[in-house]
Amino acid sequence: MPPTDASRLQGLAPIADAHTRVLILGSFPGAASLAAAQYYAHPRNQFWAILATLCPHDPMPADYAGRCAWLLAHHIGVWDVYASCERQGSLDTAIRAAVRNPLAELVQTMPALALIAHNGGESWRHHKVTAALGLPVVKLPSTSPANASWSLARKQRVWQEALLPALKPLR
């Protein structure tokens, strides 16, 4: 288990179950997400808007509990590569003394898992660890507001192209 001293930030529990086909890995929740205890809580983060386009026939709920249920209903899981770290602010470049989450343990609980998708560059730095789990691994453009060089439409296209094939057998 990661250290629990008060100077460390602790991440969030995974959203996943035995039916998860795609696991999306971020790096570590930003300050807004930690404060709300919700993944991708910053209002300018495009994560939820991008995922909503994966299943346009089933609208994304506005509330967080509904969004989590929507993810699971569509066989999508969410977690982070880091369980804890030291960081000022929300930028990945400020992460220090990070402790990784036990990804192999989580993957063992997901027999339907077909793809691991890294949301952004910091998460992608760990792609060799995730690739060693024996599943396809893909790098996706970050949904963070810090990734302003990519338009929402461009991110949506890349995310759809990467994720829909792994979700298609269950759609």
C-alpha cells in the first residue's frame, strides 16, 4: 500500500468491474477532482464530453454517480497510474515521489478487458508496464485543459478510433 503520511495526496478508487472492456488510465487526479472526489471534475476537462460521443444513443447523465454507472454500463473503466504522490497544483509536471497503483491486480479482476488506454503523456510514460500485462495499449491525447493545442473535435475522433473497436463486440 502507498504511504499515508499527511503530506501525500491520495488518488481515487477505480471505476471498473468484471465486464470492463476498456480501461482508461489517467496520471493522477487534479486538485478539482481530489476536492470533489470525482474523476475529471475540472469543468474545462473534456473527458466526459469526449466519452459521451462514444455512445450518442445513450446520453451521458449530468450527475457523477450517473456518469460512473454509464461508464460501467458501456464497459469502460477509469483509474490512474499513480495511487499517491506529492504535488503542488494540478499539472502532471509537478508530480513528485509518485507511487504506482497495482494495475496488474486490477486487471486480474477484469476478464473481459480488451484495451488499456492512456489519457495523456504522463500516463503513457508507464505504457511498458501496462503492455507487460498482455493487452493492447494505446496513447490518447490528454483531455486536460492544459492540452489546448488539440481541438475537442480532433480529440473526439482519436478517442473514438481507439476505443470503439474494443467496445464494438458489446454495443
